[in-house]
Amino acid sequence: MKRLLIAGVVLAATFAGAGPVLADPVDDTLEIDGTPIITRTAAPEGHPFDELYSGWLFRESETRDLSRDSFENPGMIAVEDGEALWNTVMGTEGKSCATCHEDAAVSMKGVGAKFPKWDADSQKPINVELQINKCLTEQMGAEALPFNKGGQQELTAYIKHQSLGLPVEMDLSQGDMQSWWEKGKDVYYTRTGQLNLACASCHETAMGKMIRADHLSQGQVNGFPTYRLKSGLTSLHQRFRGCIRDTRAEQPKAFSDDLMALETYVTWRGTGLSVETPSVRQ
Amino acid sequence: MTRRMKITLGAIAAVALSTAAIASEVSPETVEFTDDGVAVSLTGVAGDPVAGAEAFKNRRLGNCLACHANADMAGELFHGNVGPELDGVADRWEEPMLRAIVVNSKHVFTDETVMPGFYSLDAGKDVAKDFVGKTILTAQQVEDVVAYLGTLKE
């Protein structure tokens, strides 16, 4: 009934004129199972915004409510699947993640909040997905997981979920992270595709506006992998690729240098927001 | 005349006709912008406001509603507000300026303008294969949208 009422209000407003004009994130606070979540915070120095907003503040009230309670959050199924994988032996060494890292609630607490990190071996930034692959191939005698396959998203969601509520905090002083940040900034402001749009066109210039039915957020990544009501569990590089495809551009490969640089830069843009994985979005 | 010749001649005539149609169309590279906008029709064929309204709301064509509210289309759900409302837009701009804004608003406003150029090859990086060398709207669709915008008076 609530849903019907809301639909009625939207219809009435639409027929009366141009529909409800939302310009700002909502005034609401989020606690997930008693853990306070930082959904607004002051931006770090050098940031184009003064205040950072979690994408949670841009969603409808029903979607926001799904995030509050882990029993209601459909993304938690993936987290449970990830937990099972954590304890599953993979590869020729007879090891599971838990063999070395034991209880993820202890060993992985805070880890997800600090990625991407500098990886001295590859001389590139590394994210949680690629760190899992590194463990699989170098420690466990297993094959690397292909993008979005073999439980990659679920394991990533499980690991990041251990940092729920902790603020995103990258260390750009490691290795060459600063130059990857710069490269990611270039990617962020580069217009792509026939529609000639950059990340910044929607998520900075038009932040808070409506693009058709979608309320444009700051494009924060603190909730990934995220559960999208229209497409289910969605990894960060899947979302990057989807956005870029929507500009009618060729999609860069997941974990390519461009997208690793972009992940580095946009993660920094959310410095201080809580990890919300798995967030619920539209 | 053999049958084969007839077909060949027919084909040549058809090609000649379609070339003539294209030749009278202004290509995206040669659209002339003046202080008043784009004064000359891109096709020489009057725009059809009904077809223009369809291109305006169709998500695969103009998808103008994604960013612009338009009270004339109150029956359509979800009007965006990234750009200004278009109610009465024909009172604010003459036809040449409306055409210029649709063709490539970055020539009218600034390079920072979010709005794509709908009849421009000045696109972003790595245009997807299917769209390389193509404009978002055809010349006639631009004329149709401009004709529709011309009806939006208060």
C-alpha cells in the first residue's frame, strides 16, 4: 500500500507539472544492525566538493530501508556465499582463505577500507579482487578467478563487509599511488563516447539532479560490490564499464590500467565515508 | 534493352537520386554557426513537429526528457532536470538558435556544457564501433525536433 501511495503521489505530481524536483541528498541517518554508518563527511583537501555524500542519501526511502537491516538486504546472500568460499579449500596446496587468515571478522577488519593499495610486485595499484587472485595463484596453487566469475564478487563482498562502518582511508604515499591517482583523475574528467560525457558530467556537474528517473549521486564507491535492485550484485568494474558503455563508448577491460587508476581516484573521492558493502541501490 | 541493362540503369538512377538527397543535406562537419545560430535548414525539408515530439521522448533517439522537463509531455513519467525546463522555449529562442543548440550546444554555450551535440562528430574518446562516424540524430530528425521545440510557447 505504501508503494502504491508513493506511486500515486509521483503520478499526481507528474500530471500537475514536471514531477517532483529533487535537488539534494535526503536528511537521514544510517545505522546497519547498530553500526553507525558515516554517510556525510567533510571532503579531504583538494576535493571538488566540500561535503561527501554516500549514494545511500540519493535513493528512495524503501531502498534506503533495505540497507538498514542485514536480514532485509538482498546483498547479504552474496556475503554468506563469500563466507562459504572463504572456508573452502581451493587449489593444489590444500588451503582455504581461512587456513592462513583464520577468522575474517578479525583478520579482514579494516582491510577493505584501505584498498586499492600499492602492489610492489606488479608496480601497480591492487584491489581486493586482484589481491584474492594473487593469494590464489601464489599461495594456494589455484587459478586466478576471471572477472566477476567463480565467486569473485561474493568473496570480495565478504571481505569488504568485514569493514562495515569503518571510514575509507587510502594511503596515497605508498609506491607510485600518487601518479595513478593523477591518471585516474584524467580518466574521470575525460569525456567518452558518442554522448561525449565524462564521469564528472553526471556525478560532479549534475550531482543531485534527476536524469530521467535517476537521482544523480556523487558516484561514491564505498558500498561496492553493491546490490542493484535492477541487476543484482554488481562489482565496481562492472559498474564502471556499464557507465562508460552508456556514453556509447567502447568499454575498457575490467582491471585494465585505466580502470585501476579510476578506482584509485574515485575511492579517494570517498575518503571518510563508511564502507557500506553490500550497499543496496536502484 | 536487356533485362540486365534495365536493372543496372534502374540501380544507377536510384543511386543518383539518393546521392542528390544526401547532397542537399548539410553534413555535420559543414554546419555553419553564426551569432544567430544555425540559420539554414540541415535538409531543406520542413521539420515535422509530430515526428520531433517522438524523437524528443524516445530514449534511443533524442531522449531529451532525460535532462529536460517539458510540461507539454506531462503524460510521460520522469522528466529530468540536468538542463533547463523547455516550457516556452520557443519564446526564448528563435529557430536558428534552437537548431544550433540541438546540433552542438557547446558552440552556443561553453565546452563545459554537459549536453551532447546531436548532429556533431565532435564526440568523446573511444566511441563504440557501432556509433563511429555517426551522429545521435539524423539531419531530418534534428529538423523535426527543432519544429517540435518551435511549438513550445507559453
